[in-house]
Amino acid sequence: MEEHQNCPICFEIPSQEIYQCVGGHTICHNCIITLRACPQCRELYGTKKIRNRVLEEILDEKTFDCFNVEEGCKAKLKRQDISTHVESCPKRPIYLCKLLGYPRCNYVLEKSNRSGK
């Protein structure tokens, strides 16, 4: 089941609705709005999107580690709470250039620099 909990396009745990193509391939809300066809089988999604409510219910029963678990965050979260938590997680990476006003930069301060050591 672990391999089916992440969106196969963005590789994140879907925080909103989960959709599928007519062939049953799943995709998250954020990815389906940018695509016209299934990236796996190339079937068109059509104007009426097909929700995968069973997978949504299965994932709603689980809790997930914060994305910053390797940095030491121990939070266990419902899928709809992950993105909100990540924004305020005390273990989230600090992007130096974003602090300086460059929103597209992803340079992360190293751990040793974060603690002032």
C-alpha cells in the first residue's frame, strides 16, 4: 500500500482530492489541473474528472511523518494537515535567498549554520 499513497507525478501525499483516469491510474488534485491526459496511459481526462474516493478514505485513516522527519521533526499528521504543518515546521529548511527576496532560489542553509555553531 505504501507505493500507492503518493501521487505518481509529484511524489507527494495528496492533501486534497485524488483523481483517476479511465484506466484507474491515480493523480493528485494539484497535478490533474495541469494535465489533459494521464501521464501513464495517455487517456484524456475529459471534462468530468473521476474521483478515487476509496483511496481518499484509506489515506484519511492514516497518519504521515512530516516531510522534515530526517531533520528531526517527529510530527504525525493527517494528509490534509501536512502542507500547513510544513510551512511552520520548526525543522523546515531555511532558504537563504528566499529570506533575501529571491522566491525562485532553493539554496538551503546547512544545519551547522542554522544553529549558529
